[in-house]
Amino acid sequence: MIFVTVGSMLPFDRLIMAMDEWAAAHPHQRMLAQIGDGTFLPRYMPYSRIVTPARFREIYDEANLIVAHAGMGSVIMAAETGKPIVLLPRQAARREHTTDHQLHTVAWLGQRPGIFVADAAEDLAAQIDRAQAWVGEHPQLSKIAPMPFVEKIRQAVEN
């Protein structure tokens, strides 16, 4: 199953529209989309506007591929569950977010194992193909911040 998620904060119709087109071309692929408050309603893939955190985790566990905005929650959960993830970053110029931090996120994460970046909606199909063919493991995520980061935070708090 492919799980498509826009996260819990903002709608992302560009992602949902592109994945609905992909679903139309792949009618035998099992999918589920979490679409948030978007105005576009998918015709070719089942969807929910929002799912509870417990259900979200169940869906992640069941899915074999995640397609998402470039939110860190989605990336971290994909790594924790060992699932490949395809990211389409929101763009401020398209009024999908207030900043381009998701572009910076994919620039930072894009070369890591198990993470596939679509620079545009038109790139999703190729990245899905790459992700579905991927065999590997996500690198283990540290639950502790790196010491240089901790020191910077400590200095900021103490000053």
C-alpha cells in the first residue's frame, strides 16, 4: 500500500492532485491518502481528511511506501518504520507555505538512503518507481541531538 500524507497543518492540493492522477494510471495499486483541509477531493484513491495519531501509525506500519510533503514528522516516521518515502516539498511561491524551509529540508535529506525527492509534481512517478525498487535500510536515527547543536542551544539560552 502507498500512503499519501499532507501532514496535519496545511492542505497540499498539488500533491493530492498529482497522486490522484498517478492512482488513475495505476488502478491496481492499493492506496490511502490523508488530505487535510484541501479543496481537491481525489476520485481515484480512497482518502480521509485527517486520521488519529494511533491510526496514522497503523497506516505507516501497513504501508510499503510513503508519499508526503517534506515535513520532518513524516520523514522521521518513515525512518523509524523502515519505509521508503517520496517527498514533494511545499513552495512559498505557490502559497503552499509561508517559507521555503521544505526546499531546504529536501536539499539536506535528498541524498540519504530511502528518501526520494520529487522536485516537481511531474517527477513523482519516476521517484515512486525508484522508491518501489529500493532495497536497503534507513540509517539509524539518533534520539540525542549532536553535541555542537546542544552547545549552540546552551549558549543561546545562557546569553
